Amino acid sequence: MIISVWRYSHLTLAISSFLLLTIASVTGIFLAFEPVIEKSRDYKAASFDTLTLAQTVPLLKEKFPGIQEVSVDDHQFVLVKYAAEEGGDQQVYVDPATGKVLGIPTEKLPLFQWMTTLHRSLFIHETGRILMGITAFLLILIAVSGIFLVVQRQNGWKNFFSNVEKTGFAQYYHVVFGRISLFFILAIALTGTYMAVYRFMPTPGKASALIDESQIKEEPLKELSEFTVLQQTPLSSLQKLQYPFSDFPEDYYNVQLKGRELCINQFTGDILAQQNYTKTYQLANFSLRWHTGRWGTIWALLMALASAYILFFIYSGFAITLKRRRGRSKNKFKAKDARILILVGSENGGTFKFADAIYTQLIRHGEKVFITDLSNFTAFPNAEQLVIMTSTYGQGDAPSNAKRLADRIRQYPQGQTIQYSIVGFGSRSYSRFCQFAFDIEKLLQKTSWANPVLPVYTVNDKSPQDFSGWMTEWTHKTGFSMLMPRELLEPDTADLKKLSVTSRTNPDEEASFIIQFKSSQLRHAVSGDLLAIYPRNDHRERLYSIGKVDKNIQLSVKLHEHGLGSSFLNHLQQGDIIKAKLVKNQHFRFPKKTKKVIMVSNGTGIAPFLGMITENRRKIPIELYCGFRNRSSFTLYEPFLNKQLSKGNLASLSLVLSREEEKEYVSHRLLKNSDAILQCLKNGGVIMLCGSLSMQNDVMKVLEDICSVEDPMRLPELVAQGKILTDCY
């Protein structure tokens, strides 16, 4: 509920202010360059920081007989205003140590004049200033509501700057850039708001109002350089000094410093009156310098960048909102007529992509299906199958379109038995991975009408492989005919990188071979990632697990007679260049903090493990169970693994042959070593599987049997906790 309040507040504020925010941001970017241009003129004297007013004021009076005032701007340029002999007032930048003229102020560029007026008042004077002030205040509220949304998303304040789950370009960078620019955007918003408010505050009192003219004296007469107050005041603290207009005693030096205003007797140097600036006035000056970028060149550029970030947030915010609302399938059947119900819980709309793909396939196969939000749970009189697909939001909370599910389940008990399957979508980088999916299962277990088809199935980082695993099991259990939706596997060929072949072995007796590539563009590849190749330069993609060996990308390939990808790779020669794409596989990483790792593979599924073993610098005990058909098919890897055993990167190797000697599979060997497997899991170890789906199914069944000794329900929990990692096809 609370998260919905923040979300809708954030969205409402953004919608209500986006037009004026766009104007303020665009003009802000331009105006940020004005102080940069001014600063580039570089009229600051080298001795500026060491001079006092007693040194500068008399000198400038001598150099410019008609001098009226001297001021110091935000760039610490000294500006003199004087009455010229030829008539009229003149202004020049001077060296305060010598009185030498350094330059003449130029008129503000018309572009900056136009932009300034638009930025401040929209060309509608006070009304515009009020509107822009309100816009700045709304920006504060948007930033604050955004902070709370990030806190919820990141599972608390302490994770505020932790890694962000990648859920699409707009969503990901909306959060990442938001955290980077938060301080600067708040600076813009707070200073802009304060300057708008300050216009309506009382004007601070003038020091001249405090002068007691009856106390003004003309003696003892002192030289200007002998004035104590000028001797004690550094030039760097000066904002403006006005010289006396005449020789009358009532005229005085008016000195505006950074913290106070002084009136000084022009004959004796006595302070006639002084007025300290109020905090509100000083804060207004401070806000002006920060908001306009006059604080310095780097700050001005940061203000420009922050304004650009605001424009990006406007774009990405609307992109996220549109994504949530589009692309949902239209139901062909009514809920009361449907045999299959697909209920979706999604905060950002990403889960609907998977649900819609399933819905479409089932409809094509003539099934009566109904798809809707989880909060729309109601009576489904003809339902036989219930498929729930949901993400988790924040600290294990329900997505916003699933908030009412618990109440609705209690409100609408079903009149017939319904089989259900729950698929949780999330990221293992979060501690409460897919928590809401498990919470739903607990709700359904309390009902009398719901029977599970499968345990809760989890999909990490929207992995097509994970989802394919659920589909395989669900269709096997229910009998529905369905293939992995093509749209979930469609490749993005926009980010292909070049790789050159460094070596390739010839196919062995089992037609397996190893090929290595190097690529300066894919140095960030990690063992366990996938390499997507396009053998025909079309959309037909082939994925291979990567092993990072000696900084090269290594693939282990089984050559199939008509295999598109394997034939393509087998024809490559050393030095050949191909284009491919790296597919990050975050859920299948070698664990850095664990006491033990058991790796299980069959055939070329050993590929990522070869890289992980070489990178085992912490010497974590690794036990490798690798299955091959016969000993000759192991020859390709034997020298390498023996070397890793001797180096201590690999603790033990268990070779399993299915056609020779004991003729068994890795699942059989694991069952024989069930005590060791159970101890590994109990002690916080990790089991990793890579290879065929059939091997995965066999091994998971064995692991389920092993875990059932302790707790029948423990295996799904271990999978959800990342203690059992799979990457099988």
C-alpha cells in the first residue's frame, strides 16, 4: 500500500510538472554555459587573494579620478565603474594591484538574455516566476518520492547504492542515473524554490539607515590607506564599494562585504554604521550562486549535466509507464468460461511478456484461456488449471497489481478443484528472491480447492532457459502442447562484437572440439556467460556457454551432422573474424563466497566449468562430476583437468562414462555419493549443473531424493537461495 502511494505520487507529480520541467531543464542546460564562458575570460589578477582594501581602494581612486564604485564578481574579477572624461559612465576590468585595465565588460548575448527570461518567468513576469518556483518545489517532491521508491526497490537504505536489477533500458537507467544525479537535482530544486520564495520576503535593512549624522566628524583626518577597517579587510571579501559622491561629511564609503554592510567616514575612517546580513539574505545569495553555476566552471557543468538528467528522467519515466500499460493480450474468452487461468503480478510490466506468450500459444491450440492481473482474482467456475506468474517488489512485497490477491482468495473460494503452478520472476542478487511467489503458494496451500502441479518455479533475470525449464515440466505434467515462444528467444543483433579465432581443435571421435577466440570488445565476458553467434547472418541465433581460459573465450562444441552453429564454428580457421554477441548470464556465476562447489556436467556442458576452474584463485574446493559416453571423448579435456588438479584449482575429478566400464550417468554417481552431496548443501556449498535438460531432470530428481532425507520441501528453497545453479538446454 505504502509503495503504491509513493509510486502514484511520483507519477502524478511528474505528469503535472513535466512541461515546465522540460522548459526549465532545456534552458538550464544553455544557461549553465554562460558562467563557463564568462570564466574563460580570466580577468582575475594573480595577487587578488593577498590584497586588502587599503591597498586597492586608494590606488583605483588615483587611477580613475571619476571612480564611483569598485566591485568583485563571482569569478573574482575586479570591476571599476567611473565617470569618463568624455562623458558618461564606463566600466572596465582592472588589475587591483596596479590599476591596469584588463578588459571591458560585454553585453549579455541575446540568446542568454532570452533563455534567462524564459527560465525565470516564462515571459509572463511575476506569474511566470511563481509557476517556475512551484515547478522547482515539485521537483523536490519528485526527487523525495523517487528516493523512497529506490529504497523499496533496493530492499532498504543500506542497499541504496547496490547493484540494480536490469529490467530494461528505461527502468534500469532511471534508477542508476537517479542515484548518480540525486544530490545535484536536489541542489537545483532547493535553490530554485528558495529563490522564488525569497522574492516575497522582506527586504533586509540598509546600514545607512543606522547612521547618526550628529556623530559624524571630520577629524582626525586620515589618508584612505590609513583607514583601519580597510587595512583589515581583504579584497576577496568585497562585493561592492561605493565611493563618496561629494566631499560633504554626510557622504561616506558604502562597503558591501560577504557578511555585512559598512558605512565608513570618508575623513576619519570611522565606521558610521554596520548591518550584518540576515541568514535569509545570505542563503539567497548562496542559492543564486549554486543555481546559476556561478560557483565555478566544474559546478556549472555539473548543473548542465543534472538538467540533462532531468530530461532523461522525463523520457524514461513515461517510457516505463507506457511499457506497463501496453502489450497485454486481449482476452478472447470470458473468465467464467476459461479452462486455463493465467494470473500475472508485475510492477513494471516485464512479466506480462512471458504470460502473453503462453496465452497466445494456448489460444492457438484451441484452449479457452483467460489472462488478467492477480488482483482481479475472482470466481472461475470452469477453471481446471491456474498459472500464476509474478515478480516480487521491494522487500518481498507484492507488485502493485497483486496487492489485493490475499483478500480476493479468501473472498472467492473456488467450487471445484483447480491445479496450480506458480512461476516467480526475480533476480538472485536480491535476498528475498521471488519471495512473493512463495507467499502465494502458502496462501493456496491453506485453501481446500487448490492442488499444486509443480513446486514454485523461479526464473532468474528473465532467463529464457529458466522459463523453458518450467514450460518443459508444466507441459509434461498437464499434457498441454506448447513450445518455447519464439519471441522470448528473439535475438538482439544490434550489439554484435568482433572476435578472432586463436585456435581450434579437430573434432574427436565423438565429434567434439574446442575453439578459442580473443576480442578486445568482450574483455568483460565471464565464464558462464553465453556467446550468441549468427551463422547465416540472419536472425537464427545459436548460444554457447563460455569458459574464460587464458583471457580467451573458449567454447566446447559438439559437431552435429546438420548443425547450423557447430558446422559454422568447425569451418573457422585461426585468424578468421566473426561477429557475435555476449549474453550476460548473471544467475550462473562461480560463487565467490562458499566453502565448496560441486560441478556437474555432461558432454560439452563442461565448457563454462573449464573457465571457472582456472579462475579459482581462492582455491575453493571444487568437485567435478563430468559425464561422457566413453573415455576417448574425455581425452579432449583430460590434460587440461589434470593440470588444474596439480595446481590445486580442482580438488577432485569424478569421470562418469555411460557406454564403458561402469556404464552410468552423473546422476547415478551423485546418488552413490549422496552423503557427501548432502553434507555439501548442509554446510552452505553450491551445486552447479550445465549440460542437457534430460541430465538436469535426472540430477534434480536425485537431489530431491537426497534432500528429502532432511526436508522434503528443501530443494525448491535451495534453488531459490542460489545453492543449486543450473544452465541446461
